[in-house]
Amino acid sequence: MRSSRTRLVVAAVLSLLLIPAVSSAQEWSTAQKEVWKTVEAYWAISEAGDLAGFLSYFHPEYIGWDYSAALPLSVESQKKFMEYNFKTTKSLVYGIWPAAIIVHGNFAIVHYFYGGIYKDAEGKEKSSSGRWTDILIKQGDKWVLIADHGGQTSKN
């Protein structure tokens, strides 16, 4: 019963978040759309559990700071936590919704919300939602993460 109620609450919240994202997306520049497609791509790869694919979107000098971490982490430190998470957690459904995207030359800043339902190592379904700010740099024709900050804001 609780799992069904959780799903309904997550679906309702995610639906409300989607409304402003859809309307603002229609006003985006070509560069902003390109950056958002990149964010969608690495989220899809991550949610599928493809660690190597996800890491291919990280700049070697990446530094990220999750709300739950005491200090910012390098790509090598993040890799350790991602390896564990990918082994113990399975994504069932997720969504991401842009709040703002700024592109200046070869740098982009993306603020967005996320939400999803996951299965933990014990097989229990849990919901999670939060926000991220991703900072990307364009290398050749590919946008990659050089920094980020955010994480889960929901209580679970």
C-alpha cells in the first residue's frame, strides 16, 4: 500500500514539475537544447547502470559535491561510489526536468530537478527526488561534466 501511495505522490510531483519545463524548453536556443540532450543522455546511461558509458561524460578534472558528501569528490572518488551504487540499486523509473540552462561559449550551467523510484539491495522500492546543477565544458563536439552540485532533497 505504501509503495503505491509513494508512486502516486512521486508521479503527481513530477507532473507538476514537468509543466514549466515543457513551456520553457520551447524558448531554448540551439545550444541550450544541445546541452540538455547531453544531460538526458548521461542520465539514461547512468540509470541503465552503464558505469563506463556514464564516466565517458566526465572531464578528467571533474569535481562534484553531492549534498550528502562532506567534501567535493574527484572523478576517481565518484567512481568508487558509483560502482557500489550500480551494484546495489536498480532504477525502475526516473525523470529529469530542466529549470534553467545557460550557455557561454564552451561552458554551460544546467539547473534541473530529478525524481525516480529505485529498488535497493534488499529489493525494497524507494523514491528519491532532488536537484542538480551541472557545469559542462565542450570538448570538440561533446559536452562533458567538469563540476556539479546537488543531490537528494526528498526524505526517504
